Amino acid sequence: MASDTSFRCATCGFRSGKWMGFCPQCGADEPLVETGAPSRKAAEAAAVTLTEAGEGSHERIPTGWSEVDRVLGGGLVPGSVVLLGGEPGVGKSTLLLQLAGSLAAHGRSALIASAEESVGQVAMRAGRLGIASEQITLVSDDDVDAIVALADRSRPDLLIVDSIQTVGVPEISSAGSVAQVRESAARLIRLAKDTRTALVLVGHVTKEGGLAGPKILEHMVDVVLYMEGDPDRGFRVLRSNKNRFGPTHTSGMFEMASDGLMEVEDPSKLFLQGWEYDVAGTVVYPAVEGRRSVLVEIQALVVPTGQVQPRRSIRGLDPARVNQVLAVLQRHCGLQLHDKEVYVNVVGGWRLAEPGCDLAVALAIASSHDDRPLGRLAAWGEIGLAGEVRPIPMEQRRIEELDRMGLHRRIAPQAGKALRLVDALDQAGL
């Protein structure tokens, strides 16, 4: 007679008739968990037509913060699940507490469940931020079932769990394990969908900068946000990496002040307010993220060195891409960089991932190498290994932002006209 039990992988769902200390399908190190055998006779699933499904409400809850609403695509969606990650101390808890205060000021309720801080600690932070409202409820508990029961009874508009790695379910003993995080998230997500409560899960990050825990956690949620910052200048950037309800790769800008985070509605003006364009090694790049164009300053410093292996220090850019630009400058433009230290930085803590910043990086490096200031110059274009400069998308959006900020001297490839890096250097006067 067949056994009534089976063993299941908590990460990928693989089932086996016998226990194993690992999953042969996904390679997870967690042992398979004993479960009841899946029923052969299941109730028929409820289904609706596509037309009926489209008749549902598309309500959004404005947070009162235009920068946050921009990243979310218009506000919080009831029943949605948001995963927020970021380095320790970057301001995740502060941002969420201020969002709860903003919602409370507009008659919405919020429940903050913290397993890392006591209720008194959260209340002290709220006092520093000037937040006091009967609409915000605090609880310090690491039992997911207790949090779910409280949220199911009180039905808040927003539930914040800080953090998903520090809460758990009693059935799984290994705290912080893949199975624990996955099961805890699954129960909280089910609550959000059933009660149409907007849920925000705070996630820890690894030393590589990715979200800690199983990758499946990012697949389970609706929105994945990352909060980054420059601790020296107090800037914070909120980025959207996944959004089922709006555009991805959008960003919101904030500045950390003594009384909490403040929105930055004009990042270009903020980034360029201290721009010293009469100094060698600085160029403006019109970055585009989502629907927003932001002007950022790229700085470079090239200095001689006696070391066999010169230092390369890069912040805010892909190091491999900058090294490629250095190789093209040496091979096709004659710049001798093999015996020089090179430092490249994006001012303000902004991070550039698009290859369109290649030309701005190259001009900043060449300017510092020749010790020739470029003045109020903006540049964009992708550099190939053969020394060509190629056009990049959304050029009109970049031009409009440059016009708004009064930067009219530009170097960029034009459609139908070939541009080589050596010619771009000539146009810049290098």
C-alpha cells in the first residue's frame, strides 16, 4: 500500500517519496520537509473570464509622497506586496515610518510589525520625526501567525513587516533559513491578497548588494524596491527593479535631514549646484531612468604612479565598463594610461548602469589626463571596442533636460553620422 506521506522542497516545491538532506532538483541545502501526500481528488478551481477579471477595481492609495508614488507607478495598490531592500542604516525604516505617518494624516491606517526593534524604539523614532497618530499601530513580535491574526482583525490599509528575515513560523525551527523565509512570506502574502491590505516587507541585503534569502522571494512579491544612498552627502535613491503595476527602473530622490527624509523634486539642480566646470576632469551626463532624466556629474582624476599595477578606483559605475573605456582610449586615441592611477566617480552617490555614459567617462578621463577643463559640457554615447561612438535611446528626453538646465554645449553621436572617439576628443578640444 502506498505511503500517505511525501517529502517536499520548501524552495522549489519538488516532491519525493523518501526523505533527503538536500533537493536534487534545485540544489538547495535545506532538507526535504515531510508533508501529507497530495490529494488525487481536488475541488474544481474557480475561474472567471478575461472580461470579468478586467472589471475589477484598479484603485491606488496615494502615499502623499510624489517621489514614492512615481516609483510605485501612482501609489500603493490594495493587496499588493512590496519588498524593500537596502544597506543597514540607509533609511528604510525611517522612510516607511514617514509613509505610515503620511497615510495616517489622510485618514488611512497602518500596522507596523517590527521584530528587530521594540515598540518603544519605534515610538522614539516617530517622536523625532514628529509623527503621532492613533491611526498607526505598533507591535513587536517575530511570530508570523500572531502578526497575521492581528492584521486580519484590525484590517489596516498598510502592513509593514520589518524585516522578513527576522520573523518566522513555529513549524520550522531553523530561523532565517530558506524554508523559513519562504513560508513566512507566503503566509503574509496570502493575508494581503485575501484582505486587500497593502503589504511592505523589509529585506536584508548581502555584502554583494543583493537581497538576502531565497531568490524565489523576489518572484513571490509584486514590487521590488532598493534604497541606496551616499552617506557623505545624505542623498538617498529609491529604485524600482520589478513592478507588476507600473514601470520598472524608475527612481525617486530623497535627502536625509535631521527630521527625516525629504523629497528632492529637482535632482538635476541638486547634483549640479556645486559643479566646478572650470576644473579638468568633469563632464555632465544626462541619465534616464524610467520616465525621468537626471543630469549627473562624472568626475575623473588621472595621476602618475610608480607602482607596477596602477590603481583603478570606480564609484557609481560598472568597473568592467570603465576598464573597457580605458583600453579604447589607449589603443585608439593614444592616451598612455598604463602607468597612471585612474579614479572615476559619479557625484552624489548616483549609480549609472546604462552604457550611454561611456563617452562622458572617456572625456572626463582625457580631460584630467591632459589637464584641460572642458567647461559646461554634456556628453553621451556608447563606445565600442573599435573606437566608434554609437547613439543611445531616449535622446530627446536627455536634450529636454539639458535645455531646461541651460546646458547647450554637447557632444553626442547623431543618427546617420559616424562618430569616432578620437573625433569626439577633438570636438572637446583635447
